[in-house]
Amino acid sequence: MRRTIRNRFILMALLSVVFACKSKKAIVTAPAAVKTDTVLVNKNLENIKMLRSKDIIFNTLALKGKADLNMAGNSNTVTVNVRVQRDKKIWMSITALLGIEVARAVITPDSIMVLNRLQSTYIRKPFSYVYGYTSKQVTFQMLQDILTGNTIDTLLKPEARLELINKGVWRLSGNQAALGFDVLFNTFQKSSEVNLNDVRAGQALKVLYGSYQKVNEYLFPTTIRINSMSGTRRVNLDFDFSRVESNVPLDMSFTVPRRFELIN
């Protein structure tokens, strides 16, 4: 039982880390919201194109920083390394005190593998394994979009409601099957708050983005706060990025030592 609980904790940490990490680069803060007459009100296709134009374009990403995790009242601070090969793979490593790696994971559109170095165990599951913690509407692409602070492609559709609300802030809302969503965009036209709710499954996810830093010609979120609820489980995560690099060579090695036990 204890082993199962620990494995679930590490898995939740790693999955939620699909969002990661103190910035050594100049931090950029969104300017105060102001009303403007140049926005295209009631023209969804044009407005969607405008929001998508602010997305970071990349082939690979390498992220490093700190993460504070709180689960069931227990708090931990870890170092996180995240590497992303666009649309193909998300590789993650969690390091505890003294630089000791405690867990490593690889997520693809089809599967999840997690090494638990503390227990010398590992899991190999289809991507659907995440549905025990998130809505069935969540996809690999959605996790990637949340990690990068990009618009969530599966939500930003012409049939969704997109409106300019008070003080020049954009709001996207609607439903995708059982998943209700409400997304706010700041004056950078970047995501500032994402709310996903699956009432039937009793699952909810709230993501808050803080300040930004320049990565080439794009803006990338510096801090991310995640609040997750699934049934009676509550997980809170605060991430502070220290390094963000795009389009660099990546080492995404993942080897299971022979002594490790496969856990179902």
C-alpha cells in the first residue's frame, strides 16, 4: 500500500511537472489592461488567429528550475528538469537534496513510463492511465500546451465563446464533451489563467501563469501555479523557471535498471 501511494505521489508530481521552474533572464510583466478600439470584437476567427500568433514556436525545449509540491498536507521542494520534443515526447527528471535523482519519466502521446529510484520500481502504462487523475478530454497535446503557456489548441475553436471583457482582457469559455473550460488572456494576449472542470468525474484543474521572460522572440511563462482536484485528492504545485532554452539538442535517455521491479 505504501509503495502504491508513493508511486502515485511521484506520478502526480511528474505529470503536473508538465509545467515547470528563478529566472536569470529579464522578467517581463504584462502592462496594465487598457481599452482599445483596434480589437476585432465578434470576429472569432480573426481573434483566434491573433491569440495563436503569440504562441512560442519550437522544435525542442529544455527547462530547469524549482518546484514546490503540496499533497495531502505534505510539502516538498525539488529541482525539476523538463525536456520537450514537440508533439512527440516529454522527458522529466526530479532531483531531491544533494542532487540525487529520485524519479524520471517519459510521456508520449501513447504511453507513460516512470522510474521510482527510491523504491527501485517502475511503471509502464498507456496514456489513458492519466485519466485516473484528470479528465478524459486531456491529451498529450493539451499537456504540452499547458507546459509552454501556449493556447490550448483543442479548446480554441470557432464555436467556443471568445470575448473581450473589462480592461482589455480576453476570455475563452465553453464545453468540450464533459469538460468545461474558462481561460483568461492578459494584455500580452498570453494565457494568464486556465480553468478546466469535469463535473461528472469530480475533477478540476486551475493553472495560473505569472511573469514572463523572453525566449528568442517569444514570451515564456516564468512562474506557474497549479491546483488540481480529483475526487478527494488535492495537489498544489508552484513552479519557478530558472532556465529556458529552445531548439537545442536534447538528451532524453530512459533506461530501466535490471534490478527494478515492474509495478502494475
